[in-house]
Amino acid sequence: MRWFARPLIPVIAALLTLFVVTGFLGLKNWRDREAVDLSLEHGRQVIDTLDRLRTIIVDLESERHGYLATRDPAYLKAYGVSDESVRREAEALQALVADDPLQSFRAGHLALIISEKLREIDELIKTAAHVSAQEAQAMIRGMDDIRLQIDLLQDVERLRLVRWEKRAEELERRRTRLTVAAGAIGAVLVGTAMALARLEAKRRRKATEENVQLHSDRSEERRVGKECRSR
């Protein structure tokens, strides 16, 4: 074991250094990946909220058009449900993008447009008997502004998702390279340690054999010297 101890000391020190450096880089990579995953999840939540809002707006248009076309009060109940839903989703969207100045501004603008359109719808429902077909169609087309704002918000989030997905792929490749490099360096260090240990063992063995041979030669010289003196 003494033969192996000396060459292994620097190798063990190198392995410990490799372990510390690899652990630090691995921890940093894990934290970066966690932040990217959170950003991806947040972006998907924003897009899902916008999709729900778009669906509700489409339903709201259909319900309003149905009521204006038929004057059937049965549409008013559905309209009321959609009215509450669209307000709730608009508030949820503002909460999701509150930390993003640009998206927060657009979400606030969208909420104002929605609020104004809903107010116009309320007025339209109250005076439905006096509203002409042209006015009703103009109100329906007015919902295009809301869809345009939703499209702008979604485009920004989709572009960001693409960037975050690329970042996630890059971090995954970095993790793979780090693992492979650490494994290769570790294998080289272990192989170097074993080679040095074998060389040290070989040197020690040779030195031991030489010492034994020297001791044997001296013993033989002393024996011959004693025999000569005894004669």
C-alpha cells in the first residue's frame, strides 16, 4: 500500500478538484435550467389564458349576434356567463404579465378595450329594440380590435417560448458535455494513477531485489574472508 500511496496523492487531489469544479458547474447548470423551465411554464400559461380569452370572445360574439338577430331572451343568460368569464380571464392575464412592462401595458390596454366593448354591449342589449341591423353588425366587427391585441400578445409570448426552448436545449447539451468531460478526465486521472503506481511498485521491487543481492554478496564475501583467515 505504501507503494501506491505516493503517486496517488496528487491524483486524489486532482480528482477532488475535478469533483468540486464539476459540482459547481453542474449546480449552476441546474439552476439555469430551473429558471428556463419556469419561464417556459409561465409563457405557456400566458398563451393558454389568451387562447381561453379568444374562445370566450368568439362565443360572446355568437351569443350577441344571436340575440340581436332573434331578440330571444334565452341568449341573455349565456351572454351574462361569457361576460363574467371574459373579465376574469382578462384579470388573470394582467396578473401573469405584471412583471413584464411591455406585455403588462398591452394586457392593460386589452382590458380597457374589453371593458369598453362590454359596456357597449350592455347598452346595445338595453336598447336592442331600437338598434338597426347595420349598427349591430358594426358592433360585431368592433370585436376585431380585441382579437388583434390578443394576437400581438400571443406573438410576443410565442417568440419568447422559441428562445427559451433553444436555451433549454443548449443547457441540456452543456450538461451532457460536462458529464462526458468529467467522466473522461476522471478516467484519465485514474489510469494515470494506476500507471504511476505500477511504475512505483516496479521501482521498489527492483530496489528490493538489488538490496537483497547486495546483502547476499556481502554475506558471501564475509564467509569467504572467514574461511581464508581460518586457513
